[in-house]
Amino acid sequence: MRRTSSDGVGAAATVVPAPPRRHRPRRARAADSGRGDVRSLTALPWLGPALVLIAAVVVYPAIELVRASMSDYSITGLRKGSAGLANYAKVLAHPDLGTVLVNTVVWVLAVLVLSLVISLGLAQLLGKEFFGRKLVRWAVIIPWAASLVITARLFTLLLDYNYGIVNRFLIAVGLRDTPIDFLGDDRWTMPSMIAVGVFVTVPFTSYVLLAGLKAIPADVHEAARVDGASPWQAYTRITLPLLRPALLVATVLNIIYVFNSFPIVYTLNDRNPGFAHDTTITFMYKLAFKSADKSVGMSAAAGVANVLLILVVVLAYLRVSRWREATDG
Amino acid sequence: MIKRLVAAAAAGGIALALTACGGGTGAATAGGSGGDGGKVTQIKLVAAEYSKDNTAAFWNKFAAAYKAKTGIDLNVQVVSWDDIDQQSSTMLQNNAAPDILNLNAYASYAKDGLLYSSDDVLSDAVKGDLLPNFVQSGTYQGKMYGMPDLSSARALFYNTDIFAKAGIAGPPKTWDEFTADAKKITALGDGTVGYAMPLGPEEAQAEFSIWMFNNDGNWKTDGKWTVNSPQNVDTLNFLKSLAVTDKVTQNNPGKTNRTDGAFPLFQSGKAGMVVGFSPLAATLDKDAKVHYATAPMPTKAGGTPSTYGVTDYLMAFKKPGNQDAVKAFYDLYYSPDQVNTFIKAEGFLPVTKSGVQYFASDPKLSTYLNTLTGAKLTPTDDPNWDRVKLAVQQNIGAAVAPNGDPKAVLDALQAQAQSGG
Amino acid sequence: MSTSAVVAPGSSRTSGPGDPPATARRTGYRAVRPYLLSFAGLVVAALFALPYLVMLLDALRPGGDVLTTPPTLFPRTWQWGTFGTILADQRFRDWLVSSLIVAGTSTVVVLVLAVPAAYFTARHRFRGRTIFLLVVLMTQMFSPTALVVGLYREFFELNLVNTYMALILTNAAFNLAFAIWILQGFFSSIPREIEEAAQLDGCGRFGTLWRVMLPLTLPGLVTTVTFTFIAAWNEYVVALTLIQDDARKPLTVGISSYVTGYQQNWDQLFAASLVAIVPVVILFAAIEKHLVGGLTAGAVK
């Protein structure tokens, strides 16, 4: 799960340079039309090894996942035969599906938007020269370097009603008289999960955006300043538009990553019965191992649906953002 | 190096193409099978991890002893309880079952026809030594498939300092006394609660079982599901009233797990009573912060208390050529040196008659040992229980919420149980 | 590092409103600004590090004191020996070594496979190029939890269950996608003239890649290394499924042993978790400068 986040920053480098390159005359001889300057066969020795590894390690299990989603299993995991689309039908008919989908939308949107907003600010700060900046950068990297499972465990402790230091603090400073049941009170569970989700998403997002900020040439800002723009005007009219490619990458990656974020939702929610606070990814796991359904077939069907859902959302986002780019001229 | 990687990956691609549609017959023989009809040279054990300090250490030593005795390699994979369902399912989905699997359920595997019965793999000496109630809980359709590895029994733990402070003379014998004591303790204030009740998903079935058994209720009665029997509804209503009306439990008991919820409250000296077992006692003794004692559970009307017993299982999968190796495994495991060493290290209770004698000298265990042979278990011999248990874990907590409806929850669980799980 | 200057003629200088240019030294805000920034930085650092400081304090008290009510920030009893206990444990050291081997080798494999693919896609247009890049991206959408059953079957068939090789191949495959995308971006940003000059000087294709292009892409390589290493270091579910021997488990899997339903060593769990963070932070501290430089370089016109 961590992998999607960690790989993310890199793509910034790809997307960021793309727009300028489009105008480079050099590109002309290599149009992106499908006919190229070399034959596909020539590419094979260069791409082959990577392709083979991906095909062998990722594609096969993906096919197996689809096959499993159309199989009938005993609760032990023994395959009993084909199930056609019955597993999909059962998932669609699941009484908790609606709750889970709503939770997923809330979870993904909230973590995504909050992380982006906070990261925009944090990236500004990290990009500036000040005493202690190195220390701040190292501190920000810690939640990223730590395993998500452990961070989630840590927060169940920090936020606990009886044992949590957060409640102790709130009471000590007089903000509360009684502890808040952050993880057990239905009104607080999702906000608590989102807060932790944002906490672990911000570091990676900030570094993507920091990279984007660094890519903006210095003279652009000089020009803005000479024109008498206020810092806020300079930021919204110049920095933000130029930051769009990096924002795009951060958003796409975070969509995938937050959708598939298992440890936080699962661990922070592990004391709550039922599916009241589950997202699609924990729903999938519980279908297989923790609910009375105990069906790996249904779980696989939910898994396939989850991938399709992410794909649709990502493609839709790409489309919308490209369209905007185009209309903004 | 890279060439080898690429070659391996390429080979993978081909192998996959061949097996993708085959339903995995190729995977049916585990790594240890020595060819057609031959005897295996190695078997695999997937064991659940009870504790970091003892489980892996025991099985590794055991594997060495097994190798010395039989010449067969015993490959041990120790898996955490959180992950073992997923791991065993993954192996079975790929027709790559281990030879021995350690789990808290077996009936579904027996139903699928995957297991050796005790007739195939247990010697008569071992069969005769197992405690009868565990033989019974390990028996599915007349044959025993679930060989018990160890057991535990629950008891009421109470904080003697708190009891003294609240002016309570001794542990409660009836539910009325229990409620009255819990109220006195809660009245002490300072965050002290009368009873720490874990009805969250981790082990809700255990918590409900022990209360249920002490109101003459059960999950099944005479072979029929009685989840929503009047006694059980009464029991769950009682638990709800403790939480909601009398407010003598910790906050939100339906959303409190045992390990990181109820037990630490008792360990912190903030809960007057909790239902515990011997590993909790070991932890309390080690921490040496809380003075406590154990007692039989109070019953609804002051009858004879029942204890709730739990055993986990070592089941053996039928695979070509592994029968003798599996038999040798059980022979060695149930030798007093091995099984009692393991149980002692993990702080659990025996599953054999010889084990009961062996542990009889330990005064700390006497509370449990005396009740062990009469302990009631959950219906692990019914494959439906494997689903019902999960349904209980995911639903029963809702019944003790302020707006919870115990009867409706139990009715739904009964329907679930009757519908074949 | 003069090489990167070639790639990044803008020399990655930010000019947010932040740099103090000679022209703008008139307000009082300018004077307090450095202090404000340092203060803000301190608050941010505290916010991100604080939970882990609490974790450290939890590691330094007896395990039975971690879950107490009411909780205390500082240990009632300091237990200085937790880290010593952890590090003296052979099992923990085995897990640490496994993690280092798997994460380190996975990172190398990713580099070796991604560099040629990225270089070629950056420099050439051919039928299937776009599809290649998209397929690579799509691999990221599958959660490992969903794929783990198929992975097990695959490595079972290959007789690679319970080997580092299985973990290395899996980690490499899952991290290849973004490595290719990162490096492709960096290669694209290197002016063709440099490469052509090298070829005129008699370097072959590989010679050019090895002696000219790679040094220029150093920041990109460093970026790839960091992210692949973190991803492989924290991978859990695949290792859980594919590794059988205790000694071959990576840290993420091994660490779950500390707290079970029957025995809870919270102090050791947290100490072990903190030790597990250290190699990553050391790696990051060592290359942090290049990381941001790297991302920048790819982006400069």
C-alpha cells in the first residue's frame, strides 16, 4: 500500500517537464502518433526485461484475481467450481455496500483535499531558506519512513478513550471535561481516520509539490514582483498555475494510494463491529476473513470492482484536468 | 544475477500460462512429496503465534526432535493470529495446504474432506489420553478431526484492593450480587469501573459465551441452534443493562476489544472485575502492579458455575505419502515432554489426562484445572459455527449500545445460524 | 555535482516571495521573517515528529505501563534497556538483515531494469510506447492484498516460496512502474546535443548511456533509490504470505510477533519500530539534497 505513495514523487519529474517539451522543435521528428522513429522490435531488448518482470509478477496474479472472482469457494478457501457472476451479484446485493461506498467517497475526498491544501503550505515552507530547515525536512519524512501498520497502531493508542495521551492533553489544557471516544464514537471515528490519513499522506505530497515549486523559474516571480503583484496575487496567478503539473501527479497518485490505504482504516477501526466505518479496501478484506460472508470469491469480486473504480476515477480526473488545462489556454 | 532474474521471470510467465486455467492440480502436491506413492521427506507445519518468546522457540526445538526421531524435515511457519486465516486460505486456494495447520477451527476443513481423522493418524495411547470434552469438540460427524493443541479456561478476575476499598467481602456468586458489587466499585470514582466488558469484534463470542453458560443458555441445545433462546436474550439484556442502565462498565463496551481495551484497564487497576484466563494472570504477575484473585463466574440464580473452555486445534491434511509422517508428528507432540513443555511455556492448560496430572502440582492453575473437565465450549464441531462466530463478533457489540436491541441482534444471529451459516 | 548544473541551468533556485531580494528590505516583517519561518518550521517538525516521540517514550517504559489509564506522557519508571534487549535478540537481527537484503536488492534490480526502459522510451518514439507507459502505470492500481493469492501460486509453481528472490522480484515489479516514469522524465530533459556529442566522440549506445547519461541523471537515480527502498522496506502482505522461515522474515512481518492476544510487549514493539525507521532516515538524510535537486532537474526547461 505504501508503494503507491512512495513511488509517487518520481512521476512529478515526468509530468512536470512535459508541457514545455511539447513546444520543442526537437520533438517534431518524434511525433507521438504511433508511428515512430524506430520499429517496436528494436525496443524489445530495452523494454523487454522490465516488461517480462511486470508480466510475470503483476499480470498473472491480476488474471488470477479475476478468475477467483468468478469461482465458488468453500470457507476454507477450497475451490468448488465456477460461480459465473454470482460473486459480483452478492457484493452488489450486500446490505452494507452503500455505507461502504459513501465512506470511501468521504475518506478519499477528505484525505485528498486536506492533504493537498496542507501540503501546498508545507511545500512553501520547506522550500524556503531558514535556520533549522534540514531538521524540519527530516522530521517531515518520519511518518513516511515508518511502516503504516505501526503508525496506525501508534495512533490507536494516542487516540484511545482510556489510554490515549491526546485526551489527557485535551483535558489538561481545559478544552474538554471528559475524554472523547475518537475511535469508538461514530461521530468521531471517520474524522479520526481522516486525520491520521492526512498525517501520513502529507509528507509525500509535500515533496511532490516542493519539487514542482523548485521547477518554477526564478525570473517568473521577479517579473511578478516588478509588476507590483502582492504575494497572494503572485501565488494564485503565477505559482499555482505553474504548479498544476505537480498537483496533477500528486492528485492522481493520492487517489490510488488513498483508495488502497488499508492499515489505517483497518487498524483504527478494529474495535468497531460491522462495516459502519469501512472503505472498499477493508470491506474486501472483511468479506474474505472477518465477516460471516467469509467468501474469498466475493472478496475477489470486490477487489476487481475496486480496481475498476480507481481506474474510472483516475481516468475521469485526468480527463477533467486536461480539459481544464486546455480551456485555461 | 540479472540474467537469472530475467530467466526466472520468463519461466514464471510460461508456467503461469500453463496453470492459469487448470484449477491448480499441479499445485496439489506440496514441496515435500517424494513422488508417486512415495513417502515424504519433509512436511510443513503452519502454527499460530501465541507469544513471541515461546511459540517459535518451541516449534523450532520440536522440529529438531522430530527430525532426529523420524529423519523427516519439519518446516515450520509461525503466523500471527491476525493473519493466519488469510494465510491458510491463500494456501488452500492454491491447493497448497500445509501438512499440519494450527487454528481455532477445524470443522469446515473436515466438511471439505481435507483432513485425516484420529483413526488415521493418532495412536491408541494418544486417543485414550485426550480429555473427553476436547475429543467431543474435535469430533465432526462421528470422527475426530480436530486434535487439541492446548486449552484455556476462563475465570472471574477481581482486584482485591478495589474490593477491600469498596467494602466487598468476596467475589459475587449471583448476577444480583455482581451488579451490586459493580455499582459499589464504580461509585469509588476516579475512573474506576465495576466490570471491564470486551464485546468488540476481537473476542465477543468468548465474552458472551461465558455469561450465557451461566444462565443455562447455550449456542446449540440438543443439536439445534438456540442463539436467541429466552435465556440468551435475558443474558444479553443483562449485559446491556450493566453498560447502559447501571453504567458499571467501561465506556462503549460494544466497541472494546480484549487485548488493547478491557485487559489493560484491569492491569491499570481501574477495573474491579474482568473475565480472564491464565495468560492474563501471567501478565499481571509479571507487572506486579495489581493485587488480584480469581473466582468462578457468578451465575444468574446462584447455581453451579460453568466455565467457558477454549481449545485450538492441530489438524492434518490428507496428502499423498504424508500419513506416516503426520502420525509421527502427533506421536511426538502428545508425548508429555513436548505437549506439556509447550503448554507450560505459553501459560495455558493441558488437553490430556496426563497433562492434568502434570500440572496439578501448580497452585496457580488449580482454579482452572478443577473446572477444566467440566468446561463448556463453543460449538466448534459444527462447520456453521465458523461463520456464526464471525457474525457474532461483528454484531453483538451493537446490542449493548444505548440504542441496542439484544433480541433483534440474537434473532438475526439465529437466522444466520439456521440458514447454514 | 557540476554535471547536474548542465541539466538544471536554472540551478533550482526558488524564488518564492521568500528570497530576500535586495529591493525589499523595507518592512518590519522582513526583519522578523527568518524567526517566523524558523518558528513555523519548528511547529511543523513537532507536529510530524511528536507521535514518534511519544512512541519513543512508550519504548522506554515497561511494557505493562504503555496502556495505562490515566496515561502519562513520561514513563513512571524509565526502562532504558528496551533497545538493548531488541538489538541483542537474534530474531530481530535476522529480520533486520532480511529487510536490508530485500529492500537493497530490490532497489538495485529496479534500477537495472528501469534505466534501459526509461532511456529508450525517453529517446525514441515507436508503436506501443504510450501503451507501455500506461500499462506500467496501471500496475499500481492493484492492491497487493488482492494479488497475494495469485502471487503465492506463481512462486509456488516456481519453487520460490520462502526465498528472498520471490520478495525481490515482487518488490521490483511493483516499483518498476514509477521508476520508469521518473527516469523517463529525467532522460527526456537532457538535451540531445550532449548525447550526440558523446556518440561523435566514439561512445557506443551503452557507452553513452553509462558514461554520459547516467551521471547526468544522478538526481533521478537517487530519487528512484529512495522511493523504491522505502516501498520495499515497508512491504508487508507479500512477505507475510511468501516467507515461511522466521529468520527470513523482514522486519515488518517479524515485528507483529511482539504483541499477540496472549502476550503484549508494547515496549519492544515500539522500540523495534523505531529502529526500523532509522535506516530509512539515514538514507534520506544522506541524499535529501539530491532528492529535491533531482526532482527539480527533471522539471527545468
